[in-house]
Amino acid sequence: MNSLLSLSSLRRALKRRALLIATVFICGTIMALLFAIKRPAVFEATAVIQIEAPKVTTNLASGATVTTTSGNRLKLIEQKLMSRDSILAVIEKFDLFGGDAAPSDSIRVGLFRDSVQITELIDPAQAWRPDVQPSGLSITVRLGDARKAADIANELLAQVLAEGKKRSEIRASQTLAFFETEEARIGAEIEALSLEFARFKERNAASLPGNTEAQQDQLSRLQETQLEFENRFVELETNSSRLRAEERQRQSELLSQQLSLVETRIADIEKALAAAPEVERLYRMMERELEQLQGQYSTITTRRTEAAMAQQLESQNQFERFEVLETALVPEYPVSSGKKKMVLAGAIASLLVGLGLGFIFEWFSPVLRTSEQVERELGLRPVVIIPVLQKPQTGWRGKLGLRAA
């Protein structure tokens, strides 16, 4: 067990297990070489998209809707491209991962996602910022077929451009449609409220805030008139003996009618003045609602105009857009050029396994080969040591062994 404690013992152990170590090393190296040779080549194709800044710098429709940043748009487009249905459509179009024993759709979708890498291009100096916006998008495809790798990268590139254009147009048209709908709705509310307000003022004209002072002045005059009629009625009663009965009756009825009219008018004015506080409250409330609706209508009209202009600019490609920076070319050489590294790694691993097996066999071997081992294990010093005598090989066998070594 303790035969490997010294450097000389270790060298002798390696010499005794050299055949085992060499066998494992050669077999492992050959297996790694065969695996590297049979490993299929992988080709890589890359397409790059650049995000162009808006040609027209303006704040159109600012604050109208939630702003969609370039990063959010790219993430949404990437999710759309990497969805199951989109991937299956690309797989069917290019006949990927087929053959006699074609895997299931789930496996093919997983293989496609492993073969495609979509990376946002961000300035390294600004990468620490949480609100940094990407300047482009890189689409990398790795497949065993160079032509298909380039075709799929360009297909995804075209889908990104189409999806980005479609999303921009839909966003602009939906924004315009929203503001047009809101403008029509608020306009109808203003029309209905204005009609109701006009009818309210017509019904309560005497109690409106602007007519209260005039009504009070008129009430004062009517009260004076009422007092005058009452005085005249008293005078008529006082001088009744001087007048004939028919004349007194006629004047009395006339004064009673006039006084009744004045009293009726006074009652109406007092009723109107009593209702004036409530009428004023309703009047101010309806006036505020109408002002708010008119303010909303003005804002909506302004934003509808801006949304219409934004849609016009979007149709002319004046806003932020995606542009093709590099299309994917058919790769000439595979990127899986690590076959030498694989063989080297296999050879190193085989050597380590051989050394490990040699040490294991040597460690569990019960043979005591040197006097130091006998003295260490048994506590006895050997008296006689018989060396191992080997007859030197001559002739063709010796020469063959020498050449083989």
C-alpha cells in the first residue's frame, strides 16, 4: 500500500505499469480521434440590423400614449420570432431537422432555438445604464448546412424588418383611431351637455346668478307698488261715504285686482330668489363640466392632429426604423474547427485515466519489492537481497524490441 511514498518507488511503479498506461492512452486517443472525425461540421451565418434614428426630430404625440422604446420593440419582436408557430413555419419552409426518423415538433423547436442566437448591440460604455437603448440587433444561426444557415439568418432578418414596420404602422394607426374616437365621444358629450345647460337656464332664468340683482330691484319696486295700492284702498274705504255704491264697488274691485297681480308677482320673485342658491350651485357645476369637456376636447383635437402627422411621417419612413446593416453570407469554413483541441483533450484525458489505473493497481498490490518496503511494513531488516537478473536479448528479437521502443 505504501509502495508509492518515495520518488524512486513512484518511478519504478510507472515503469511496471507502462504497458497499461500506454494501452489506455493509445485507445483513448484513437477513440477521441474517431469521434472528432465523425463529428459533423457546424457553419455559422450572421445578419446585422441597425436602428436608424428619426429623420424628423419632433415631439409629435408626446404624452399621448405610453412610449415604446427600441429595446421593448426588439424584445417583443424577438418573442414573436421565437414563438412556437413562427419557428415551426421556418422549419417547414427550409425542411430542417427532417430525415427518416424526424423528431417531434417540440424537439425540433428546441433544436432551432439552440441554433439561433439573437443579440442586442449595446455600446459597452453605456451598458451599465438601466435605460440604455440598443443600436442594433445581431442574428446568428449555426447549422450543419452552410447554405441553410445563411438562408435562415436572412429569413429572420426579413421577419424582423417586416414585424418592426408592421408594429410601427399599427401603433400609429391605432393611436390616430383612438384620438378620433375620443374626439367624437367628447364632442357628443359637449353637445348633449350644452343642450341640457340651455334648457336649464331657460327653466330657471329668474334664478340665474346674473338675474338675481335685477329681481331684487324689481321686488323692491313691486313692494312699493303694493304699499301704494294698499294706501289707496284705505283711502277708498275712508272716503266711501262721498262716493256712490256702484263707483266705490268698481274702484274697490279694480284696486283688489291690481293688488292681487302685484302680490302674485312678488310671490314669484320671492320664490325665484329662494331657489337662487340651488340654481347657482347647479349652474356652476354644469358650467365647470362644460369647461372641462371643452378643455379635453381641445387637448384631444391637438393630439389627434399630432397622431395624424405621426402616421404620415411613419408612412414616409421618417421615424425610428430598422435598416439592414449586413446580410448573412454563406460561410466558407465551419466554425467547429476544434477537432484538434478535442483530440488533444481526449489524449490528455486518456493519459490521466491510464495513470490513475496504474496507480490504483499499484496501490492495492500486496507485493513488497524493496528492502525499504520490507523494513517499513515488517520492522525487519533483510539479510540477503537477490536482484532480478534479465538475460540480454540478441538477434532479431532484440533489434525488433529496440525499434518498437
